[in-house]
Amino acid sequence: MMLYHTGLAMDGAQKEKPDKGVRKYGDRERCVTGVEGLDAILDGGIPRGNTVLITGSCGTGKTTLSLEFLVHGAVQDENCLFISVTETAAKLLANIVPYEFFSEALIDRGKLVFIDMPVLYERLGLQKSELTFEEIDTLVGALEDIVKELTVKRLVIDSITSVCFQLKTEEKIRDFILKLGKVLSERSCTSLLVSEILPAEARYSTYGVEEAIADGIILLGNMERRGDLLRTLQVVKMRGTMHSRAKYVLDLTQCGVLLVPLLKGGSISAGGG
């Protein structure tokens, strides 16, 4: 297992290489997710540089979907980064090894890197119950340095809810996400921020701020149908692209995430905001 340590460069992670997982549709480059069905829903993929909220309650497949997004990028020779906030990378890896789409060779080659956020907090001296605006700048700066050093093109933070818990106020949450989204977009890094909500939540994020700032929202849920509990996926918004707003059944298999239309003829929405 190869984990990133601040200041330690990894072989092959420094050089920019052509993005094989990128396609152009209209005026925006697309970051092809590689998830079966999702790229079709998004009219070719996530617009490159977008910050997307992956939101849902417990057990809806948020982490699995996010990991597959990174793995497909790594396979296409993009440098990918998973920042784990709530559980260690070792535990996370133990749970994804059975999936056919994952290979430890991607980690060995430095294409897929895992960072434990608590370790980063400790190194930055940010082990506090609430961060100041100055400390938020320090955290964003450290993340930007890592993305720059490793030339990261795909990033996942799991979960942004846990990070926001340490920010406390809506003003600080807005400040953090806006600054982080800006530095990631400037480096053409497409990011997924995992958001945890309750099953009956009427909004898409715990604090209500995250969903307003994010470029996109992908909602995962559970739905009971004929006695079965089905996972569902719905793209609520995605700036910079046309997309279906229909609800799809999400199936987690050893081959990865599979999507099947739940409703016929889903509407097409121009990605606004």
C-alpha cells in the first residue's frame, strides 16, 4: 500500500500526461466517470473542473461510486486522490479489494493515492474543535499543494460533512468550499465531495450551504419497491452540461456500479445552477 506523505514525491506522479479519460462535448471538456450509465446521463461525463456533491443517507453507495470514479481515472493514467476523513485508508482498501475494477497496481504506480485527513490535520496543527478563517486558508493551501505536487486530476473527499463539522458556521463552510473549489478548478481537477444526510432530509447537505455552492449534485437514495429496498441515483444539477433528471436504479456489483432506468423518458435539463 502506498500512502502519500507531505513533502514526499512519488515516482511517476509528477509528470503531466495526456488525459485519456477526457472528451470534448460543446465548449467543455468532460471528465469521463467510467461508471456504466452515468456518463450517458451527463451527456458525456462531468464537465472538467466541476465540484460535485455526492449526497445520500447511509448505505446508498456514495463511497463505492466515488471510488470507482477514481479507479477509472487511474486506469486512464490520471493521477487520482482519495481523502478519507472518517475512516483509515487501510480499512477502506480492505472493503474495495473484492471489486473487479480495482487493482492494487494502481496504488503501487502512484496513480491512486489515499490520504487520511486526521493525519493531515495533525501535521498542520489543526486538531481543534473549530477552525478559524486563517486555519481554513492553511488547510486549503495544503490541499492545493498536494494536488499540484501530484498533478491530481480527480479528487474525492469522504466526507465533506465531517470536514464541515469542524468548521461549524455557514460562513466558514462557504469560505472553505468556495476556496477549495476555486483552486481545484484552476488545476482542472474534477472533485466529488461526499455529503451525508438523513433518509428523510428535505435538502441535499447537512448544513444547506454545500449544495448551493457545488457545481453539481448527484443524489443517492433507497426506495422500497415490491418488498425490495432498491438503491437509486438521480442527477439533481450539473453546471455546464445537459443532463437527465430521471431516477435510476443503482446496483453495486463486483464489476462496479450499474445503472438501470427506473422511469421511462426522463426529462432533460440544461445545467444551470
